[in-house]
Amino acid sequence: MPCDATPYIDPKAVVDPGARIGAGTRVWGFSHIFGGAVIGKDCNICEQVLIENQVVVGDRVTIKCGVQLWDGATLEDDVFVGPNATFTNDPFPRSKHYLAAYPRTTVRRNASIGANATILPGITIGMGAMVGAGAVVTRNVPPHAIVVGNPARIRGYVSTTQQSKPPVTLSERMPTESVVAGVELRRLPCVADMRGNLSAGEIGKQLPFLPKRYFLVFDVPSVEVRGEHAHKQLHQFLVCVRGSMSVVVEDGQHRQEYVLDRPDLGLYIPPLIWSTQYKYTRDAVLLVLASDVYDPEDYIRDYDAYIKLISPVPTH
């Protein structure tokens, strides 16, 4: 270990030569840290934890008792791992068969993993996500998503304000104003008739821009998540014309979830708003009106890049 590091190592712990452990980190009894491991500052490595050579752990990480981090695992800053959570690194293990290179499993900063959860190899758990106790994670987890079950499925998003559900009758009040800058839930005119109902919107009234493109999203399996991007310049207006689905929007500071489940309700999403759609019913049909033609360069698909883009430049 570097001579300037001042971690606490319990006498009953085993730390192999070459392991790098940051100042203020505590390693408790009966844990074993291999010589190639890198562990940051102010971490808490509880009893009976095993950390192999090709493992990187960031700063202020908590790893509770009974956790094994095998080669290929990376835990970024401020991650929490609950007791007996299981990481894996070989999708088809056989005794005495070793991979030339192990899949990278990454837990992004501020994410939490509940007790007894199992993480399959090659998975990325997004920033701020929460994995429920006992969940079996078989696919990537989006930033701030809450996943539970076997296999793990998204059940919500962290720190969303109370869901803005549409009114039951036209006489009821609209949901409260969005806490996410620029996002608006808009009532569309609806004419009820014994021959059927009609809903419409006009540019400059319900629709705040001139559409140049539309697309429909349908036949979405209920386990799938769509969106997960922002736009640099594009404005969008979403109407679920059949069935229901949920939209999570955020501006880097606030996050809010909307349920769209009637064709006379539209959600306006301005540029630079991160948007995710999920909880599609099997019959859901989502109409999206866009302010411009398709341009792949207008998309921001990496969440870390999005946060960096919208974060204010520090002043000195």
C-alpha cells in the first residue's frame, strides 16, 4: 500500500501486498482484499467481504457483510452495497475454466444495491439507481430507476415528485404545475357525442410549436423502457391515444413522473429535458409530435454527458 495512505485494517482482515486503499477507509475482520484491487477514500468494507484483483472501488463506498466483488467489477463514488449481495463475472461458468477477460460490471455513482441482490456479469447500474433486496438484475438499469423482482423490472424512479395523474372527469382540476422547467401537461379539447368522442389541438393554443414530424410508438412489451435521451433543439408533444404509459422527465435538478392514459391529455417536453417512457400497457399507442425532422445529431443519449452539458460552469 502507498506510504501516505492511512486506512484502518482490522487485524483479522487480509490485505495482499499491492492493494491500494485510500485514506480513511476501514476494512473490517475476515475480509480479504487481493493485491490488484483499488479502493478509494473513506470507504467502509464490512466483515467477510472478498474483493478480487481486477476490482475498482471509488470514494465513500459502503460494502456490507458477505459481499464478493469478482474481477471486472467497478463501483463508483458513494455506492452502497447491501449485505450478501452477489456479483458475478462469468455468464457460463465451468470448474477450472477461466475467461481471458472478464465482462465489466459497473455500478455508477450514488447507486444502491439491496441485500441479497444478484447482479449478472456485464451489467451497468445507472447513477442514483436503486436495486431492491433480492432482485436478480439481468439487464442494464437506467439512471435513478428502482428495480425489483426476478428478473428485476423497473417499478419507479428515485426522487420523483408525487405522480401527476390525469383527472377522472373533465370538471376536476388539472394536476399541479410541473417542477421540471418548461414541461407542461396540457388539456386537449374533447367533444363527447353519442356517435363517439373527438379530441383536437391547435397550433398556438394547445400545441406550442409547428410540428414537422410525427411518429407512433406501439406494441411495446411492458418490460421495455423507451426514450432515455434529451434533445438539444427539438420540442416534443406526447399524447397516449390508447392505453396508458408513464413519462419521467427531469432537468438535472428536479424529476417528475406523469401518467398519460387518455387521448385528451398531452405532455409538452422542451429541449434539454431528459425523458424516459415506461409502464406501457399492452394496448398503448403513443403519438409524438416533433418540431423538426429526424436528426441523430440532436440527440443526447448519454446521461453523464447530459448532466455535464446542463450543469452550470463554476465561477472563480
